[in-house]
Amino acid sequence: MAEAFKNDGSNTNNNDKMNEDLEAYDRLRRRIMWLIPNGIFMLGTKGLNDLNLMTLSWMTQVAAEPKAVVISCEINSLSYKNIKITKNFVVSILNKEDKKPAIVFAKPAVYDPIESTLSGFKFFKSENTGCPVISSAVAYL
């Protein structure tokens, strides 16, 4: 397969074909990645002056006693900065069919205090942490 994408720059038709092949491969790769058995999770964080929801790429249970999970969070993200400040976060667990928030919250959330929404989605604050929980969550931790 590597040869199919090799580009020596000698033929623009080959470059066009290679670009088409790469685009098709990328579409297929995205479709396959959605098949990996995994939940759809939203990471809710609260900083000193802001709230954020972020699509969580990975979470797993690492202990049963005490109950503990591990998450992944980009070090340059607002969520990471909020967690560093408050030492708190909430994970909203969404229904498998509820994919729209996962797409929207791939970018930083926009808070609307008048509508009480983050990027157009209703939320409530966790009683224990004050972190946002998306209202469509089937459960949260």
C-alpha cells in the first residue's frame, strides 16, 4: 500500500490520483475509528471565570476500589488549564446516537449566560464541583 502513495513529483496526474487516494483513505479511516467500541464522553470543567465542555477522546476505569477513571486531555486546552486550577472535572456520558455534541465540542465551548448554554447546548452545574454537565447526558461522573 505504501507504493500507492509514493510521490516522486514527476507527474501531476499521479499527484491528483494520490490526493484522491489519500482523501478516500482518510474518510475510510474516520469511519473505522467511529466503530471502535467506546462511549461518547464530554469533559466538563470550571476555571476561575469560565466553564468549558470538551469532547473527551479517551476514558477508562483503572480501579474498582476505590473507583477511579483516567482521562486524556490536551495539555494546551482550556479544560486542562481549568483542571490544573480547580483540580475538578465532570464526565458526561452520552447516548451512542448523540454524536452532535462530540462534533461541536471538538472546539472550545462558547458560554451564553442569558440562555444558560455552552455552544447552544443546555447544561447544568454539578452540585459537587460546579463543572458543567451537558443536559442530554444519560449519566455523569
